[in-house]
Amino acid sequence: MSYLVLARKWRPLLFSDLVGQEHVSQTLQNAIQTGRVAHAFLFTGARGVGKTSAARILAKALTCEHGPAVEPCNACPACEEITSGVAVDVIEIDGASNTGVDDVRELRDNVKYLPSRLRSKIFIIDEVHMLSTSAFNALLKTLEEPPSHVKFIFATTEPHKVPITILSRCQRFDFRRIALPVVVSRLRYIVDQEGVAISDASLAMVGRKGDGSMRDSLSTLDQVLAFCGTTVSEEDVVALLGVVDRRLLVKASQSVFSRDSRLLLEIVKQVDANGYNIRQFCQELVEHFRLITLSKAVGDISEYAELSEVELNEIHGQAQLVELADLYRHVALLIKAESDMAQTGFPRLILEMALLKMAMLVPVLPAQELLSRLDGLRGAMSATGMVASPPPAWAREAAPRQLPPVNRPPAKELSPPATPVVAKEEPSRAVSSAAPGEALSFVADWSGFVEWISREKPMIGSLLEDARPVVATDGALEITFPLNSFHYSALNSPGILADLNGLAKQHFGAATTVRLKTSSTVAGDAPMSISEKKSLDRAERSRQLEETAKANPLVQAAVELFGSQIGKIEPLK
């Protein structure tokens, strides 16, 4: 005895059997009941959602010996012949294999003849979009004004390929993908009739594999039953279909919420050992945490997720364990991990690091709780008489130093180069000889010299901040830079060096040549460059600021109250 697959055995025979397509069934039944049946129909939708089955049911309803009826009787000869596919007046044509104009001409010639047995002659053309342009053109006139005894029913998965001239002559019905709960409900009815023991979770995995197609879901169920027999376990379904076990997703999220890092690593190890694609598992985790987030935000997510009732309850239960703000951070980490996997060859490492980071995230306190804690802290401070320490003197004095143009030491009065005048000094004090006092004067006045140049030529002034003053001798100023210094290379260009010599002459009041050098070593008594002084000042201010903050009683009380640590310290502007 030959075996009939479930997809054929349980093919819909009535409009009420078309699960998930109630909008189509109701419209067609109303049209039959009121006598407003069109001469041409176009059924569109994904594979396996009931287009061809609906066409056959409509043909039976129109030609039933007890009709036209809103439901075929499936008992009269007409219904039985159409069900078995032997009715001579219901012609099913495969559009993919009958694409030529000659095939359509033969159909057009056949239209003229009256039906031999049934009330109407019905042409069902499957995958009608596969017809050639010339075939569609040959069909146009017949489709626009067919004989009263003829009905056309077209079915296609790609309606955009059907010419608009054909679409305008048909009543169009769009078949939807079947929702997972509807698929699971139908599968449950079928397995109960077949005497198969299987859980709803397993049926949900089968339904997800079908991706909204009832025929694909039944074909997958056939495969599962061939593997497992009449008793099906979830482990067998996971092993056969190669899908990600939702129990691993639930366990992973539970481990994140309970901060169980060891179990998270075990889960990743199990995923890898079972041969799952790590990136696919990460994508499933993103979807799982998305559903938890939606459940936390709106409660009922049945219309946003294709999950069984048991799975929806699991999601809702986990959503109660975590705050919404934390879920946002978890989803962001997983999305980043999935994106990183596309650019590296270490997907397992990326997933492990992401899950560990999720487990170690410090929970975000609700705003109301944070405010109440702060109120308690203020009360405790008032009761003990603690007050915040005033900022140290260096912090109060540091502010003006952030704006050099406001609080600079006064520069020397400048005169035209032809008649230089230097207050209280001989014009040649820094350049006339190699006297120790002159070299010391040049070194001591280095900061003032650079500040003055920064006002006159800001770019040259910024380049000099990396230099160290060495000596002034024989009418020359010698400054040194670190090896491979960009500032040295920029200043050593002829144009900029000429400008620097002119500025030095203006400042020191005599013909002066600036000599640039580079050196890999620094003498022990050599002065620091301006950039080094600024770095040391910033480091010292940061150190003192940190010490002051840690010693502040209010800060100490806040750290103890929240059980946290100081992350970053910034001075008040």
C-alpha cells in the first residue's frame, strides 16, 4: 500500500480548513452566497499557504451538485472528481511548463466549448507569472469577456511579474504567511489524529522551520515522524532539523540575569560542540533578548512574536527578572558581537566575551530609587554635620591658567626694527657674546619669548612648544628638538625659519639667528619644553584632584552607600 504524505492527506477540502486565510475564505463565501462571483481570480502569496487548495475548493463550491454552495459537500460526484483531480471540466495548467503562445491558443479554443458534465468549466493556472508576454497577450481578450460558463483562477508567488493588463481583469486575493500559533494548532490537530506523541515545543520548532508555510511544516513533520516514529522528543527534533534549541537560549538569558559566568561558558561550549553556527546562535540570542525587552515594555507580545503559548510564558517570566534599561544594554552588546563576528575569524571568542560582559554589567538603579537614596544621603550628612571640603587653593588658582591670553606676564614693549628699544637692558644682552649670564637670560625668558611669538604667529608658537632652549652665543639662539620631531621638520623649512629669525630679532632687539638641532638625549640640567611643563602640570592637578575627591566625606559616604567605586573625576567649570 502506497504512503500518502501528510501534506496531501490533510490538504484542505473546505473553506473552513484554510487556516490563516479567513479573509479570503469569508470573501469568497459571501460572493457565492450573494451571486456576485467574478469570472477571473488571482491568488497570490508565498509557497504552501493554500492558493491551489483554495482554487480547488472554489471550483467544488461553484460546481457542487447541491450548489453553488458556500461549502462543497465533498460527497457528490462533482466534488469527488475535483478532489481526486480527474474532473474533465476543471482543467489545471502548470504555467511553468506551458508558457508558450500555442498553449494559450489551445486553451482559448477550448474555452468556446460548453462543459461536458459540470455546471461550469474552470481553468486553474498555477504559477501564472511564468507565461510569456505573447501568451499573456493571447489571453487578454478571452480573459476580459469570457463565456458565461467559464471561470479562470490564477495562482502565483510573484504577482509583480504578472502584466498590469492581466491584474486589472482579475479579482486579487493576497494569501498571508500563516502565523506560528495557527500552524502549531493545526499540527496539533493532525498529530492527535495520527496518534503521535509530541510536545508543543517540538511542534513550534517544526512550524518555525516551515516559515509560515503549512505545506512546508507538514513536510517537515513527515520527516520528523520518519525519524522518531510515533513518540517524538525535543532532542530528536533539534538533532534532526539542526535548529537552535530554545532551551539553550532560555538558559543563556537566565545565566546572564543570575550572573553565572561559568554556566555561560558551558553553554557556548555546548553550542560549539553540537555543531551550531556561532553567529546564527548569536542572532537567535538577539531575537530572544528582543522579545524579553518587548515583554518588559508592553506585556503581551503575542502579536509581535511567532511563539507558542509555553514559549510566551517563558519570555514573560524572564522579563520580570531584569530592568528595561539593563535589557537595552544587553541587546546592544549582542548586536555589536554579531557585527564583530562578520569581520573576524574568532566568533566563539567574541560570543564568550559578550556574554561575560553582559553577566558583569552593574544593574541600572531605577530613577526613583536613586533619588530616595540621595535624599537619605543628604539626611545622613545633615545629621552628622558633615560638609563638603572646599576646593584646594591650587584648584581655585588653576582656572585663570586655562586662558593664557587673559593672565599672561607683560611682554616687552616693541618698537620698529630700525630703532629697537629694550627696557632696562642693553640691546645685546642675549646675543652679543657667550657670557653665562646672557645664556641664562635667554633660557629664563624662553616662556615669555614663546608666548610673544604665539600672539604674533600662533602656528610658529605652537611648533616651539616642543623645543628646549639650549644657549645664546655669537648672535645665535640654539634650541633643540627630540629626534624625528614633526615640529623640527616644520620649523626647518626656509620660509618659516626666516619668519622665526625675524621674530627673534624683534623680541631681542638685535640681529639674531635661530639654530635648530635634534638630539636623542637630554642633559640633566636642561630645562623642560613648554609642552612637558603643561603635561606635568596636568598630571599634578589630576593627582591632587583625585586625592581631594577621595578624602571628601560626602564622596566617601556616597561610595559606601551605593557600594560602587569612583570611575572618573572632573573639576567643576
